[in-house]
Amino acid sequence: MASSTKPRVLTGDTPTGRLHLGHWVGSVERRVQMQGDYDCYFLLANMHAFTTRADKPGDIRQDTIEIVKDWLAAGIDPNQATIVLQTEVPAIAELTWYFAMLLSFKDVMGNPTLIHELKTKGLEDKYSFGFPMYTVGQCADILAFRPTFVPVGEDQEPHIEMCRKTARKFNQLFCGVSDRTPDDQYATAGGVFPIPKALIGRIARLPGVGDGAQKMSKSLGNAIFLSDPPKEVQKKLNKITTGRQSPTEPGDPTNILFKFVEAFITDPARVAELKDRYARGDNLGDGHVKQELAEAVNKLLEPMRQRRAEFEKPGGDDTIVDIIRAGTRRANLVAEETLYMAKAAMKIDFGRRVLG
Ligand code: ATP
Ligand code: MG
């Protein structure tokens, strides 16, 4: 698989909990669609989970396994896509160091997603030195695979921009590529790293259940998980608040409830009808919309629940660990090759190692 000629794709998730509907519409759905036509690498960012949860190594380990179960349940096929465990790819940690020298302190600390996370995750005055480092680490996660595309949700855009900046800088500084080179020509102009492109999902930012102010997030307690049972899905959807008082009050068909309608009701004619009746206050209550939504979400999740059940049997975790090991072995072939190319450009190619 390392020698595949298909264009490469890299993306991943941090094992800070299970996967939720935001992951599905923001990135995972696209991964399932792309895995046959692209050389896909899906990364478990378990090193990054330590930036906020160093006190919970057991949880990080189990969440790593649970996320792979979610991936397989969602339709990711480990025979087509390569599943990669960050902590077993040493090239990523090494590239992180080199890339940290290419970005300014201001580039990192001014990253809008980082600033937002410090606020919303309650980290403002107590975050570790390592927390901001994850943004540099993410540049290495991506560039270690020299991908063309990175399918992500909208919140990741500043990170991808930072990664693109790092790639340009590296190519200019160590490979003699001109800073006037168009992004799509860096590789052919002699750069080690192509400048990757973000592919933002069908729904760029799914809000969390509640008032919709925050995005749905594992860490914010506002998520509907892919593994939630049907009743839990309905219960969580009922937490959505719009401020609307009655079924006859004209409603806003772009509010949080309708973000969910757009994301999960698949028949466009039905979506249009619901929007029209809601806007006119034509006897359509929020409760009714939520019920229809629950049916649609559960229809999406039911096959995932069934596939997941296979891995919840005894021995399931061992099977997952085997899948992670096999994928990571394949991934290291690519990442080591990238590291060697980068070291050669940096004139530190003193020896080529073989990972045992
Ligand atoms: P955490 O709270 O630990 O940051 P998270 O829920 O934000 O977790 P990540 O692992 O950071 O999840 O994100 C994995 C991928 O899913 C990224 O591509 C991200 O953009 C996407 N994603 C996460 N939440 C959403 C959302 N609510 N809407 C769309 N995409 C999302
Ligand atoms: Mg996140």
C-alpha cells in the first residue's frame, strides 16, 4: 500500500472520547466515500490526547480502541484505508521538532482555533506547555504522509493553514523552492512536501445539542455519539432549544434545529416542506421536528450499531489492536520515507534506520 499511486489523503481524530454526529458530517462520511479511490491514512492522535488528559492514560487507551470501533462501524474498511497510531510513528514526533523551528511563537499562539479551545475547554490559565504544541504536531501528522487532501470540519481550517505555511517554509528554506511558486507546484519544483488542501465536510460545523452556540464536541458534553442507543438519541435531540413558544409561531428555518434537519433528513423535498411550514408557523412544533429528526438519525446509526456490536463481543478489543498494529506498520513505511527525505534536505541524513 505504501507504493500506491493513488493520491494520498490524511485525517484523523483525537481519542478524547467516542465519535459523534459532528465527526460523521464533518469528516468521517467523506472518508468512507474516498477510501476506495485514494490512498487513505486515518490517524489516531493519541499523543495529542495527553495534552489535555495526561492524568487519564487508561481512558486514552480505551478511547483509542473505541474510536477504531466507531470508524469500522461507520464503514471505514481497514483493507482499503490505513489506520495509524500516532505514538508508534516516531517520524511524526521528530518532524514536530523540526517544524516547531519554522513557525513563530505568534503563529502558534495566535491560531484562532487554539484560542477558542483554551476558552471553551476551560484551559485558559492552566494549560500545559504541550497543549499549544499539538498544533505543530498536527502539521507533522499531516506532512509525514505528504497528502494531497485533508478532509476535516471547519474548526480545523486554521490548523490546515498552519500546515500549509509550514510546508511552504520547509520547501523554501531547505529545498531551494522559490517563494513565488504556486501552491500546486511545490512538489514538482523540488520541494519535499506538496501543499495539502483541506476538504471541508458536507456540514462544516454541526452545533452541539443545547442552544447551538458551541460546535458539537467530545469534550463539551453536548454530543450525540454514533454508538448512542435510539432512546438516548431522542433524549439528546430534545435538549435543542430554539426559544420558539408554539407550533403556530413563525420560526426561523435557519436555526439550530434546522441545521440538524439539513444534516440528517435526506429527502430534499421533505426538508423544503418542513422549512416552509416552520417559517409560516403552520402548526409544526419543535417537538414534532425533533421526533422526525430522531427517526432519521436512528436510521443512519442503526447499521453502525449493528457493525459495532461485532467488536463488542469478547476478543473484540484484541482484533482492534491487531488492526491498529497492521495499519501502523504500513504507515511507518511512508512516514519513514518522508522523514528521510526531510533529513536529507536539512543535511542531517547521517544514517538510514530500519524500524524493527
Ligand atoms: P475535542 O473536543 O477533543 O477537540 P472534537 O469533538 O473536536 O474533540 P476532534 O477529534 O478534535 O473532535 O475532531 C476530529 C475531526 O472531526 C476534525 O476534522 C473536526 O473538524 C471534525 N469535527 C469535530 N467536531 C465537528 C463538528 N461539530 N462539526 C463538523 N466537524 C467536526
Ligand atoms: Mg477538536
